Amino acid sequence: MQEVATKLPELTNFVQLIAERSSSNAVAQFLLRWENVIFSAFISLMIIAVVYLGTRKMQVVPGRYQNFLETVFGGIDDFICSVMGPKGRRYLPFLGTLFICIIVMNLAGLVPFLKSPTSSLSTTVALALCVFIYAQYTALREFGFFGYFDHLMGNPRGGLAWSIIMPIMMLLIHLMTELVRPFSLSLRLRMNIWGEDLLLAMTADLGLKGLPAYFFMTALSLMTAIIQALVFSLLATVYLALVQKGEEVH
């Protein structure tokens, strides 16, 4: 076990072990400072390797490995299209990658000597900003600049709707909503994963007498990791659905 600067328990991971055994203080500080980035990059490379190995020799009659990957991506495709309709398939690469990265990052904390990068606010803010920027890009592509501005004002039509108060109020409300979304997305994911990792480390500190609690927390952490990945991906899907032209949304 290792205590962080805030005196809260944390499960030891391999980056911390390397930093502790490093003869260079500069290297140790670098590793600890970029710890979450290192794990994010490590997990990303691992996902790329898994997908590459499963798709480099595609077969008409898939083997177990290819069949597993097709089942996973098929399930994600069904999930997205159930929210956005057939048009949602256009966003499968982004939303599918987002879901897989988040769920693997969440589950990494349950693997000995690994860490959940999503327990860090810097990681979840980066993920939330990706969703925010992509949603704005999608809105501009769908509506155009002036069309999106009209959308943010609530598509006012008629003399009463174009009174000076209502469009400005709708614009302010929509702008606040758009700006708050990255904060809510990042904080929800970070606090849930950070909390589960903290409780897991606390029960591990109890030793043998805390073994039942540790197993219970492991099961709870597994469930939380999956649910939070689903929630984050569902909200990202809904945000993209909200910036589609109304008549085309399922």
C-alpha cells in the first residue's frame, strides 16, 4: 500500500513501483506526475492490439475471437441506434471507441498493479471535452452556423416568438446547458471511479479480516465500472441526438 499526498489510501501500481525504485528523483517525479497519462496510453495501446489481432485476418465464418469482437461491436451498434435511429451508425466509430476506452479504463483498477485513469479528473475532463467538441462540430455540420444559432434560440417563429426576451432567454439557457455538460460528465465519472478505488484500497488495508469486505467491494466496483461507462456513453449519444435535425431523429 502507498499513501498519496492527501493521506488517502491507494492501491500500488507498477508506475509507482518504478518511481520508488528509480535512482533519479527527476524520473520518479516525471512518472508520478504523468501517471494517469501513462496508464491511459498503455490501455489505449492494449485496446488497439486486441482489435488489430482480431481483425487482421477476417473470415466469412468467424472464429471465437472474431465472433467475440463482432458481438461486442454489434451490441454497441444496437445500443447507439436504439437512441438515435439508423443515423446513429454514422457515430459508431466515435461512440464505440469512447465506450470501450472508458469501460477498460474503469476496470483497470481491479487488475493488480494497474490503475483506473478515469479516477483522475484530468482524464475525465479530457474525455468530456472530446464529447463537447464533437457535439459542437456535429451541430455545425447538421445545421450550419446560422442554423445552429437559430437552434440554440429555440427556433423562434412568428411575431410573439421573435420578441426580444424569449430568444435571448432560450439562447442563454442553451448556452449554459452546453457549457455545463462537460463538467457534469467529467465529475460524475471521476467521482464514482475515484470513490470505488478509494473504498477498494481501504478494505485491502484491513488485511485478512477485511477479505469479505474486499470481495464485496470488488463486485461493487465491477458493477460501477460497467454502469458508469454505459451512463457516460448514453449521455454522449443523447447529446449527439439532440443536435440532429428533428425530422431525422428516431
